[in-house]
Amino acid sequence: MTSTLRRRPAQRRSVERVERMLDECALLLDEVGYEALTTKEVARRAEVPIGTFYQFFHDKQGLVRALALRNLEAFLQRITQRIAEADLGHWTDLVDLAIDEFVDMKRTTPGFAVVDFGEVLPTPGGPPLEGTKRTLDSALDNNVIVADRLRALTLALLDAPAGPGLDRALVVAVEATDAVLKLAFRADPGGDADLIAECKQLVRRYLADHLP
Amino acid sequence: MTSTLRRRPAQRRSVERVERMLDECALLLDEVGYEALTTKEVARRAEVPIGTFYQFFHDKQGLVRALALRNLEAFLQRITQRIAEADLGHWTDLVDLAIDEFVDMKRTTPGFAVVDFGEVLPTPGGPPLEGTKRTLDSALDNNVIVADRLRALTLALLDAPAGPGLDRALVVAVEATDAVLKLAFRADPGGDADLIAECKQLVRRYLADHLP
DNA sequence: CCTTTATGCGAGTATGGCTCATGTTAACGG
DNA sequence: CCGTTAACATGAGCCATACTCGCATAAAGG
């Protein structure tokens, strides 16, 4: 499996350049959207020659995937951080916390409203082969990674044993959350408060089948 | 508001041509995905000169939007049909029916697995203007139309008065359903059965707050 | 039959993704 | 300190694609 990056930036300057490219990519996504974003413009704004751009990123999608990955890591970082600070009594608090943090990133992190953890790109490079049945964990969908992390956090919170369907349920919950929050931000750039509340309710009801 | 079509096909031949272009678009989407789909190839396969293509469709996105609209109409058609045939006792039956029909279209209708009702396209033509708060019904998201139609059907089924939050809840439900089913088809080209079941469960639990 | 108006057409333009030949810097051995 | 070699940097240019525009053709109307 090829990494998201074509070449890993070794020297300090390279790291900064990659970072700058991701930053500009994020800003441009907010400004013009994915389709209208051009690699030339990203390179120009980041003050990186186009040739260098392609030393680090496979292609335009690779750029966005890398940004999505950075977003994912930032999100997980923030969540673990906040959980450590204010420890919660009930698993529903964790739901609220995760959603609140997600919403906050939608508002404050450039580009996050457009790509969050990726998965915007419609079938990257052809359709899935016929007869291919990927298991859930082999599907390297970033939302699955989020679900996985949340499962670990949940199990740490309540030391009850995991019901068998928990992991599947969490993947479903994360996917649904993602969709409803996207809706909330489509309806209102600041995030429709009512829809955010509904989102929490949706997840709580559903997960109540699998958690005490 | 400009229609999805640049010019409405008047004569019989034109109607057939537009239909053929949509058909080929659907097939191509299954074969190569959205990004790799080219307007030239669609025109070539549909045996329509490229100039004519652009008489009917604004651009590549317009083509896909038109297909999504056709999918939407087909779906609503099928649903109302099937409801008329086997009339159901409980609103949960309607949930099942709608999801089953959606799944069936994913399996049988070309291109449906890729675009279904649209909304794949990341920010079509720039970001939403700052401070713009569209109401839910003015957001012409196709899923909202689905939700609207389902609300009418639900209210016809049980003549109970609509709770105030019902329409919002249905939009949320449809959005979540869409996401989880996309997941189900990402995990398995034929649609992961367990995930489909979970999807129904998710919606039932959530809507139980708003329906008897 | 001629005028006017709508429709059909595809060569051509603009632009964007991406490469590759060449120049530049670093790494290392003697 | 120099020479050799390998890694990295660069941007002019290549190719493909979305989309246009002026002319050809057909239909409508008188």
C-alpha cells in the first residue's frame, strides 16, 4: 500500500513546505471548493514550484487525502485531550463531547467543512472490483478509524464488556453523525443548532441498544 | 433559478437523445467513477455530437445533477407504487419498504450506486456566502424532497396529527439512512446485509420519538 | 419561394493535471 | 579541499479535457 505521501519530507524546510501546501489547500477548499481547486494555485500560494508539489503528492486527490488525514489526527488529538481534562460520568457525555468537538472544528479549522476526514471523492480511481467484499476494518475509511478510537475510549470509560455488535454499531453511528452534521452545516454555515441537537439524539437512541 | 437543463428538449428525437446521454452517463459512472468520466465519452457513446451535448447540459455537473433528478423521480415513483399495492399496518413497515426499495435500486439501476440523488458534488460553484442561512426547504437538496414525500405518505398512513418536529426529524432520518447505506455498499458491492439491518434499526429508534 | 428563427454541429481555444530533462545542492571518500 | 555520486529542485512544456463559437442545416411562417 502506497502511503498518502509520495516522498516523506526529510529536511526541516520540506516539512514546512508540505505543511504550507496543506494549509493553502484547506483555505482554497473553503474559497472555491474541491473541483475548482487547482494544484497550480496551491503551489503558487504556498510558494512552492509545481514540480516540487508533485514530489510530495501523488496527485490532486492525494493532496486532499493528506489534508483529511491531518484533520483526522487533529480531531483524535483534541478528543483525547478533552476527555482527559473533564472526565465524564456517562457514555452519552462522550457522544456530546465528540460531536461538540467536531462542530467546533467545522467552524474553526479551514477546509474542515469541505473535506473533514475525507471520503468526499467519488470512487477514487475506478469502481470496486466485482465480488470484492472488503471487511469493515480493511476498508481504510477514516470514519472507521474514528469509530475504532471511540470504541476504545468508550470501553475505557465504562468497564463493562463490549457487546458483540458494538464496533459495527459505532461505525454506523459515526457515519450517520457525519451525514447529519454535514446537513447541519449545509443548512447554516455556522451549523444549525437544532440539527446538531437532533444529531445527538439520533446517536443516543441508537447506541442505547448497545450500551447501558 | 436556472433549471437543471439548459434547454428543454422539445422534439421527440431530442428527448431520446437526452435520455440516451443520461443512460450512458449512468453506465460510465459505474465503470470509471465521476472524476474519470468525460463529457466527450458520454457524447460519443450516446452518438450525440459534443456541441449538442452542451446545448442540453450546462456542464459536467449538470449532467450528473440531471441523472440524480431522474433517479429521484424513479425512486418516488417506485415507492408510491409499492405502497399502493401492499398497504402497511405500521409506520415501521414504511421505513422498511423505503430502505428495501433504495437498496434494490442501488443494485439494479446503473449509476445509482455512485450518485443516487446527487449531493456527491463538493460545493458546486463556490462556498455558501457568509451569513447565508438557507431554510431547510429552500435548500434544494434532493434528500429534502425525499423526506418531504415520505412525510406526506406517513401522514396519510396514520391520520395522527404531525408532531411539530416531524419534518425536521424525517430530513435527519433520510440523511442518516443515505449515509449508512452508502457505507453498506462500500463494504460490499451487493450491500452488506447486517449494515442494512442496522440502518433500519437506527431509523426506527430515532423516529419512535416522533411517531406512535 | 424566400425570410426568419431555431437547432445541429465539430474544429478550435483555454486551462489544468502532471512529467521530465536539466540545474542545483548535499553527502561522502580520499 | 576537491571529485564523484547521489538526492533533490525546478518550471517549460505535453497531453487531455471542459467548454465555445461561427457556420451549416432544418423548420416555421408568410
